[in-house]
Amino acid sequence: MELPDLLIPHDQELVADVYLLGHRYEPRKVLLVGWAPRHVVEDRDPERYPGKSLNYVVRPDELNLL
């Protein structure tokens, strides 16, 4: 299974201590995949990814997997 990137919109204020990556596999069920602390998210420039959306992007190899 290929892990997705954690995306946080650039215009969102970064106030959370951690950011979670989840995968919805049923309407009311979510599998938590990984997380990144705020300093990892803040320590990057926003990218136009995917497409034209400007996001902070944390790659799977930078996540703390659950």
C-alpha cells in the first residue's frame, strides 16, 4: 500500500500540537495512518500540490506512523 501525503492548507493557522493523517474506509470509520508535530509542518514552504492548491506537504517518510 502506498501511503498518501499529509496536506495542510497554507492559509490555515498552525495552532495544533500534532497533525493527523487519516483514511476514511467507511462512512463512519476512519483509520489513523500517521502524524506530524507542528514544527515539522512549520519547517517547510507551502507547495502547489496537488494541482494548484497551496499546502504544507508532509511526505510519508517524514510521518510518525501509527
